[in-house]
Amino acid sequence: MSSRSSLVALTLKEFMRRQQVLLLYRKILQAIREVPNEHDRKYLQNWAREEFKRNKSATEEDVIRMMITQGNLQLKELEKTLNLAKA
């Protein structure tokens, strides 16, 4: 999202997009908690945090939508892998 001063209000569109990003981040971290190997779990947690931090300053709507789509695909892959590991 944009790096605005805390005094500037977000538009409704920015607010909604921010909520989408935060929800995706929480879902990814929840899925990572299911990773049985502690080393892998820590690696994935650090990776997720760094990816979100690295892209925090993105402001272009199309770029943000693309990153959300990619994040959701990666989340689905992780969930699929975890489900296969449990089976």
C-alpha cells in the first residue's frame, strides 16, 4: 500500500485492498503454522514476512491485484502440500 502519513485517510478502495492484503497475510501465516518441521516453518514465516515487507510500498492497483492473486495461488499450493503430507 502507499506509504502515507498516518494523518491522511485511505480511500475506500485503498482500505478494501489493504484488508485483502492483511487477510491474505494472516491466512498464509496460519497455514505455515501447520508445517510440521520447525526449521521449515521458521523459514516460511521469515519468507512471508520479507515478501510482504518488500512489497509494502507498492501503489499501482494492477500490481497489487497481481501480487494478491499470486499470494493466493501460493497459499493454495501450501495448503495442498500440507494436506498431502497429512494423508
